[in-house]
Amino acid sequence: MTDEPRDTDCMEVLDRLYEYIDGELTPERAAEVRRHLDACAPCFRLAGFESAYVRFLEARTRGQHAPAALRKKILEQLLLEGSSSESP
Ligand SMILES: [Zn+2]
């Protein structure tokens, strides 16, 4: 295990967030994402929100997967809102 602070970029993490939540990443990749989330508050907050959103969506669609493009579009909107305002 190396200790590199910036081996995983925010956008890279967010790009893998769906797979991380769905448990589709390899243990190594999942560990990278988790390590970044532990060190990056904005990503951590977003991951928690996205995780809840995915569960909500899956509950509503009763197991049917929502289109990845739709999920990504919504997440990007959340990102824009999150970067423009700080909530306590
Ligand atoms: Zn980050």
C-alpha cells in the first residue's frame, strides 16, 4: 500500500461512484474510492447523498435499473449546486 494523496481524482471517483454503490468494483478499486471519500468531504457528502438516491430510485422502480445516463445527469446537477453554495 502506497500513501499517495492524489492518486484518485475527484472526478474519477465520482465516475466510479455508481459502480462503488452497486458493489461492482473490484476490492482494490473500491478501497481506492473509499479512501478518497474518507479524505474528501465534498465527495463523501455526495456519495452519501447518491447512495440514498440510488436506494430510493431502486425502491421506486422495484429492482429495475435506472438508466446510467439519467443517474449521471442528476448527479452532475447535484455537483453544480453543491459547488456553488456551502450548506452547514
Ligand atoms: Zn473528492
